[in-house]
Amino acid sequence: MSPYCRSLSHSGLALWLVIGALIFIIPGFASGASSELPSLGENALLNIKQETRLGRSVYERLRAEGLIETHPLLDRYINDFGLRLLAGIENRVREYRFFILREDSVNAFALPGGYVGVNRGLILQARTQHQLASVLAHEIAHVELRHGLDLMAKGQEISSATILAMVAGLLLGAVDAEVGTAVLYGGVASGQQAIVNFTRENEYEADRIGIQLMHNAHFDPHGMVEFFGIMGRLSGSSELGSIEYLRTHPVSTNRVAEAEDRAKNLSSGSNQVDDYLLFKDFLKYVSSDHLPDQGSDFLRALASMHSGEYKRADNMLRGLHDRDSENIWYSIAFAENLELLGREADAELVYRRLLDIFPGDYVLSMRLLRLLKLAGQNQSALVIARRLEIEYPDNQQVYFELSEIYQSMQRPALRMMAEAEFHRITGNSRQAIKLYDQILELSDTDLATESKAREKRQQLFDR
């Protein structure tokens, strides 16, 4: 049982979300009324490997620019959340990746290969887990129905290289909005109205599939209708200015009516215990410059931490932790505040108790590892890091921690091996090979490390 779902502005970014969402979400043609979710085949414009490579490239660029929320607790929650929805797709061929954008506008979008982004601003507007589920389910449907790729097929001049170049320019603020739009849509459709018409067709279809995915995952399908209501109220308010979500996902009265009709014929989902409100509170704490001392008890405690009132926060968080010691959100905030108070031994005890409840949990293990590393307990930290290396062999952060531990322990060959693995995973093959070569040149490299370096080096050359 996952502890994160226990029941189971950057101006360049704002521009990218408008145009990027139009590239990958707004549509080509509707693919029929069948309830089956088609998958991308080898005869399509892009096969699965190419599609995934394109989506990953854009995702990694967004991350490199610091536009993705990387706190492991938040990242884990949004991915566990998405996986619940994916359980309703049989014979799925894409490995999805869900992520939060550090952007206060209200929007969400899907990239090729199953990379689904949701803005912080949209999460904070969605009041229940069911409303957020409606957005993610809708985006999953767009990916499975290949709407974005259909649009790319209509614009033969829009290659993956063109898209990546556009993304790079948009992120750096180097592309004017009107020029970018003209480049993207020249030859794709005969005019703006045609694009809007395509959008409406595909939005209806994604709603239909999305509602079914919600139902299969035991979310309340009425959450989609409720979210439409929130968008309607925001669109009539000057509170947030223009709503980007409505530009890329236009909502009409017919669309709302169709969603209502579908939802009423499905069950409202089981009564699940969820941590959605705690997730939202923690997101505010991590991403806000200022937190007012109001709201839930948890948010008020986080606000005290945020303002440096650690003793006050300790009293509040201790009460929440004592009330529910298995709650991951309360416990991690409590332990983090203990660290800020300089009470590392007490924080370590909290982490170890949680790991007894959630053995091998990545976030808890990583926090304990870093605490031990800072305390100079490198051997204990190494035990955890090696276990994480086995369980998460493609996690770059694990190798970063390993390289630092080996550096502190003055073990150069193993430090370089960990660093090489870090570069291999992040796509820097040249630097990885350079480090493998240096390992092989060391006179004191043990046989196991030497053999592993040769094997990894050869694998990169064989690609």
C-alpha cells in the first residue's frame, strides 16, 4: 500500500503551455465511437520508441530549466495518482510519467509517450481528488487516442526536431507567440476555426474515455462536471486573468451536458480515504514564497516552519503525528522540522519508524540517507544507498548520493563508477565513457568494478 495514495510564473513556460498543449493535445480527427483505446503502431508517424524519446526530450528540457516540481513526496503522489487511472487501460504500451509544473496558471497538457504535466495552479483550484482525476484522465485519453500525433501527421513539416527547437526557444523566451503559432499551424489547418472544430471533437472523445477511466479507478465521474463548473466560475472572474486551460480545452454547454449524462449512468466511486488536501497543503509549503497562518492545522504548522518558527511548528506537528503516526505527510514534516531544530537523532528515529511501516520506501530512505550522510555516518548511509541502487537502478539521484558517499570514504574507483552511472542515465554518454576509461586505468581498481566498467562501456558503444 503506497503511503502517498493510501486508498490504493515563468513567462516562457506560460507561452509553451499554450503552444505545447496545442501541439500535443489539440487534435487531428476523431477516431470513432469505439470504447477501445487504440495504441500507437509501427506504421504510424512515430512508433512507440520514437514517441517516447520525443516526450522524454521535452520533459528533460523542462526539468533542466527548473520548471518541474521535483520534491520527491509531491512527485511520488502525482505519479501514484496517475497510476490508479492507468489501471483501467488493458494492453498498455506506454510507460507514463506524471509531473507538476511550477506555474500558477490553470492548465494541463500531455506530451508524446505519456508524459503528462499539470500546473500547480490547476491543482490548487481542484478541490477534490476526483476533480484532479478528471483532468489527468482526460490527458491520458488524449495520449492513448493519439490526438497530438494526428495533428503532427497533418502538418508534414512539423518534425520532432522542429518541435524540440520550438520548445527550446519558448523556454528561453526567444520565440514570439504570434510567430510561433504561425510556424506551428502553417499548413496544419486552413484557419483558426478549423483548429477549434478539431479541438471540440477530440475534447468530447477524451471526456468519454476519461470518465470511463475515472469510473474504473473508483473515482467519482461527477468530478469532471464539477471541474467544468470551477473553470466556468474562473472564466467569469478577473481573479486569475485568462484561463489557459480553457484556451487549450474549450468547454461548451454541450460538452458539460454530455459529461453530466455519462457521469449519471456510472457509480460515484467508493468512499476512499485520500490525502489530497494534505498533498495540496504540502505543495503550497514547498512552492510558495509566503504562507498565511490560516487554513488547516497542517497548513498552519507548515506556515510556522516556513517562517522559521520551528518550536511552534514542533508543538503543532507533534500533535498531528501523535494523532496519526502512520501518516506520511505529518511524519515527514515533523521529522524535517526536528532537523531544523538541530535534533537529528529524533528525526532519524521518526524516519526509521516509518520505514518499519513502509519498508524500502524511496522517499523515506533517501531522507534518512541524507541525514546520515550529513552526520558523517557514511557507512550507514552507504548501506541504504546500495539497497536503493538495486531497487532503483535507473535513478540518477541514487548515483549522485553514492558518488558523494564514496568521495567522503576516499574510494575513487567506486566514486567514478557512481558518477559514470549518473551521466549514463542522464544521457551524457561521452562523459560516462570517459569515466569508465579512467576507472580502467586506475591501478587499484578491484576486479568487480573493473568488470562492471568494461561491461557498461561496451553497452554504450553497442547502442
